Amino acid sequence: MKEKLIILSLTLLMILSIVGPVNAYQPQDVSSNHWALEYISPLLDKGIMYVYEDGNFAPNQAITRGEFAYSLAKSLKLQASIVTEMTDITNHPAKGYISALVKEGIITGYPDNTFRPYNKITRAEIITMLSRSLQLDDEKKKINLDRKYYYDVTNQHWANNLISLATELSIIDGYPDGSFKPNDYVTKAESAKLLVKLSQLTKVEGQIIESYPISKKVKLRIGNQIEDFNLAYKTLIGRNTRLVGLEELLVSDNAYLILNKEKEVIYLKAYGLINEEDVAEKVSDMTDDFLSAEELIAVSNRDWDAVTPRLKQELTFTLLEEGLTINEVQSLLNRDWDELKVSGKDRLIEAVSINTNIPKGVIEAAAVKDWESAKKLAKTSLIKTAIEEIMSSSSLLS
């Protein structure tokens, strides 16, 4: 009997080895042709996401902040924490994982120290959590993108830069109409795809030994090891406060890299010695880009010809908006003070006439102290005004 059991066991093992591994778990409400099955199944197998007690995954249901926090913490392999300042998660089943995310700075909650775990999570909120888990909000590791990616996410939106970075890294996309819909809720299926995309990215930190712009490679010292990294076809590169090319990185710069699933660099942020370009960029930002960084460097080198044409143009538009005529502006820029004085006098005469209803001719005569002409013009004007009043009077005409 024992021999038969052994033979049966060996036979079963052989059959299993031929058939291969059991297929990933498939919830009863996720069909085999569901677009998100390839993302949902591996996450269920790893315990990162879960099905409900009724055996359903509810792929089209909006995921809550607490549910996503649980899955994100599990995906990042964080240990549950018991210390937190959040006041409304005490009875939530994912409180330990929410606390772990708070401890890592991935979750900050609301100003009143609540997390609101049962609220549905929005697209802006979920991208913020994912981006923070990649440290894209860290002052040294983030790259500021002064671009407008979606018409419904302004530069002043609280999550604008993180949404832009996530778009650049292909973590998330907008909609065909050019919108992002930051306040729309995220379904469980969509969140599964986002978590899988996050798991395919690798973070690397080191020190730059050399960069190779032509070969699109960078060499880093990581601890005691030296490694070469290939850049992807499209790589976002920043240094200190600026977007730069690979050739602008300096030896000994600290570097933070994000690699894609092919282990190519898709994000490279270097930070190190502050140079002239960094200072110019900062000053340009402080002056609301009145002068670009390149123009500020030109000014510091007394290369006035590099900035004069644009400044003249900017000044011309500003003066025209203030009400000056094109002749007045040209006289001012050409320092033709005599022409400017004549032009200014004409403007003054018009302004007085408009506000007093006194004819321009009278004011012009008075301006040069030609009192006789002024008196005659005034008399003529008075007679003309009286006749007009008489002609327009219905009582006299009747």
C-alpha cells in the first residue's frame, strides 16, 4: 500500500511539472478578457490587493484612500506601524499600513490630521502618493517642470508638478481631449495598473564618475561599486534647479536615477556645486522671468546687445498698453526729447478737451498764449453751440 502511495505521489509530481505552474488567481467578476486581468492577478497572488468576502474584486468600483494605502504599502514592502498622528484611522483595518506610509512621508493627510480612509481617492491624490514613493517631491531629487501638460491642471494646482513628472515617466496618461481630470475617482482596476507600473521602476542613488552624451551613458559610483547605465530614448535630466543635457553634469555630482523595466535610465536628477547657470536661473524665477537665465548671464558679462532688442520690444508693448502712441514710444526709446515734448503737448491738449468739452483749437491757442485767437475761437464756438441748441429745441421749432 505504501509503495502504491509513493508511486502515485511521484506520478502526480511528474504531471504537475509537465503542466507547469497554476494560473494566477482570477476573481469571479473579472473575465478572462478583462483589460486589467494581467495587472490584477499578480497583485492578488502577492497579497498586495484582495477580493471581498463575496469573492468579487469589483474592478470598476472606485477604490478608497484606505484600500489604496494598504496596497501601496504592501507593494513597497513596508512594515505596519503603530505610531501615527492621524486621528481617524484607529478602527480602520489598514491603519498599520496607513501609519507606515505616514512615517515614510508618502502620506501627509489633511490639515486637521485626518486621513479620511473611506473617501474615494482621486487621480491627483493617487499620483501624489505614487510620486512620493519615488521621492519625486524631495527637494534634491525632484525636477521642476515649468510646462502645462493638461488644460484642466493649472501651474498653480497643488499636484501639478507631480502629475507632470508622472506623465513624463509614463506612469499615467491624460485623456484624448487633452484633459487629466484630477478630481475624478480611480477604479480598482486602474489602481492595479498603476501599482504594477510602479513596481517596474527601480531607484538608484550614487555619484557621477563620468557621463557620455554621444553614447547616452552615465557611470556612477554606488558604494564601493562602479556601474554603467544606459539612458532610454527619452530621459528627463535635471541638475540642481534646471533641466539640462547630459553634457552639463559634473563629475562628483550626486545623482538620483529611476530605471524602467528594461533597466534604462528614464529619470536622472543630479545635484552638486552651484554654478553661474544655476544662480541665473534662480534670479530669473525670482523676477518672474523678466530676464531669462541666458540674458542675465549676458548682462553679467556686459553683453548688452544680447538683451537690448527684446527689452525694447517688451518696453514698447508696456508703454502702448499704458496709452502712449507709437510715435511717443519711438521718441522715448530714441531719446528724441524734442519730438516727445511736441507729442506730449498734443496728448495733453486732447485730454483737456475730452474732459472739459473745450475745443482743441481754443486750448492750443491758449497753450501758446495767443489770447486773441483763443478769444475769437471761443466766441465762434459759443455761437455755434448756441445755434445747435436752438436747432435741437423742439419747443422753438414748433
